[in-house]
Amino acid sequence: METVKKIQEGDVRTASRLIRRIEDGVLEARSTIKKLFPLTGNAHIVGITGPPGAGKSTLVDGIVTQLRQKQKKVGVLAVDPTSPFTGGAILGDRVRMQKHAEDEGVFVRSLATRCALGGLAKAVGDAIHIMDVMGKEVILVETVGTGQQEVDIINHSHTVLVVLIPGMGDEIQAIKAGIMEIADIFVINKADRDGGSKLYRELVSLLDMAPASAFASGWRPPIVKVENSFVPESFNNSVAELTQKIEEHHQHLLASELMVSRERRKAAVELSEAIRNTVYEPIMDKLITEGTIDAMVEELMAKTSDPYSLAERIAQRFLKS
């Protein structure tokens, strides 16, 4: 209970240590999460996604500045990709947000994907809970930027920002396969570049062509243009507008009771992840350790069995029914 109390008090070291233990798969960390879970559900979770190089980190830094001007306590989870070759991750977002390092109202934590799919780290759900219990009113989750797999962010967020930039060739290609449907707010970053107006028109056209059911809740995703960050005044003004749209969407969720449905979806995903961590992964670890997986791969290579038969054999061994 001492750990829970320290996290409630906003102790950064305790929170960081617990997140690290969750990333490392330490079983004892789960017992702490069990105690924290009843205390969660207070923060507004904002997901920021989009292709690599769209300027998501710079945008997050600007949003944090605006939220702090409003005296909001902010948590930032920045997910960086893990190298499939070295297993390492740069975790560079804390460098980009260095000006917030001494601000007690901001907690920035980088997470490595550790080969998780969907642009998110497996520990992100529990890390959100920890920041929530720390008293962070807004939690920003910045994803890796891996194309259409980015849709997973909707399972952890209340409000989703899709960040695009002009000059990527066929700009709409970046938002065709699923990512279009998850956006609550579109952001055209570096909008002063050539092609910014064209991208804006294409987004408006896509929204105009969407079926009426897409806006059944009464919310049509706004499109916010953000100017180059090297022009501070215009950049700050556009980020202030974006921050206001984020708050408007939060109020819309609460007023329309959509927040309940998004929380339900989030809970279902967390349950699925917990089952995977508690049931699937220990079984796989055992099968790998004892050499069963290697032996089964040899059976597949020799065509003496098939994947379904081998999976059924594993199920019969570990499941009672």
C-alpha cells in the first residue's frame, strides 16, 4: 500500500519504477496495478497518431505548454520503436520535451514498443492507469507512427488526433486504411508548406462524402492547421486552437454519454490484454523453454502435421475442456 500512496501523492520515482517493472514483465507489479485500478477513471486520455516525421512530438510539446497555462496536470506517454536487431530504443521524446523536465505538473515517460504491434507498447494501458492515479488530468499518448496499425490507439484513448503533413505524395493515402475512421480531430501540421491548402480541401471532401451515420453523435471532426514551429507566435496560436478543440471534444463525450462507450471499449481491450499476459504468454514461455515449439516447427517443415492440429494438441494439454 506504500507504493499506492506514493503514486497518489504524485511521486515520480515510484511511478517510473513501477512502469519499468511492468515493461520488464515483473509479476509482482501486477498486484500493485490491481490496487491502483479502482482509483482510475479520472483523466482525459488523448491519443496522437500519424505517419513518421509528421511532427507529433513537437505538437505534443506545444499542447503540454497550453495545458500548463491552464494549470492542468499533464502526463505524456511517448512510445518509441524497438529495434528488431538490437532490441534497443532511442526513447528520445524526453529530450524534445526538456523544457518541461523541471515542471512538477508534468510527467513525461517514454516506452519502447518491444515488438508490440499497432504502434503502442504493451505496457501503455497500465502506464495510463499509473498517471491517472498520480492525478494527471490530461494524459497524452504519442504513438510510434507505423501507418495503418496506428488504429490501435483508439482502444486506449478518449480523443484521437490524427496528424498529417503536406508534401507526402498522395496525402490521402496516409489516412485511407482505417486511420480516417478513428480521428476525432485532424491536424495539418506544418500547414504553411506547399500543398497545405490542397490537403485541407481533400480532408474536407472526404468528410463531406462520409455517411451521415459517421457523425451520428453530433461531432464532425474539425481540421486544425498548425503553422511551422519556427514561427512561435503563429504556432502557439494554432496549438491554442487545437487545445481548445481537444477540450470541446472531451465535453462532447461527457454530454453525449459517448464517454461510457469508449470506456467500455477500453475495458474490453484491457481484459483481452490481461488474458494474453496471464494465459497465453506463460504457456508460450513454457513451450519455448522445454523445446516443444522447436519440435513442432520441425513437424511443420516435414509436413507431418499442420498448425491447427498442433495448436489443438497444445489446447488439450493446457485447457481442461
